[in-house]
Amino acid sequence: MLKRIKFQAVPVQDQDRALAFYTTKLGLQVFTDQTVGPMRWIELQIPGAETLLVLHHRPEHEPAALPAVSFHTEDVNATYDELQARGVAFTQPPTKEHWGEYAAFKDSEGNLLMISKG
């Protein structure tokens, strides 16, 4: 029986650049960074969370219009302010919708990401 999502893969062109973005700007921690055959396998973790984020190397990566990941937060405005202070450039400031609140930004590779509550 399924129990949880183990990891979500995010396609990136430059793993070092993406690793710096996700650890320095978003505060994720390295769970594993190792070589598996010819491939580098990087798993990141939100402190205390079970689901991992994998920075999957794709040299010809073209970012999609849909969010690659939505991070849950209890306070969208406070998280927005904290991430902006760390240099994250938002494409959508905190916005209230009928289902909750969100703000959107892009990572170092052009992937659309969100913080949301609701």
C-alpha cells in the first residue's frame, strides 16, 4: 500500500547552481549528494519533512509553465518577506484566492515554484 511520496524530481541544467539556490536561498538541507554511475544524485530535504527534492540533471531542460513544486507554509506573507530578503525574486506577490494564499517565484533554472497555504 502507498504510504507517502519519497521524492519529487526537479529538472535542472546546472546542478551546482541549483544546489546553491535551494540550500542558500530556500534553506533546504542536503540529504545525499553522490555519484551513481555517470550521474550525480542530489536529494534535498526541508528540515523535518519526509519528502525529498531531487535535483535531476537535464542539459536541455526547458522550464514548464506549471509549478514544479508548491511548498506549504503557515504564513505566506512572512515566508515571502524572508525569501525576498535572501534574494529570491518573486514573479507573483502574495495573492489571496478562494482556496487559500500563494506567491510564485522561479528557481535558478527557470522552474516555477510556489509557496502556499490552503
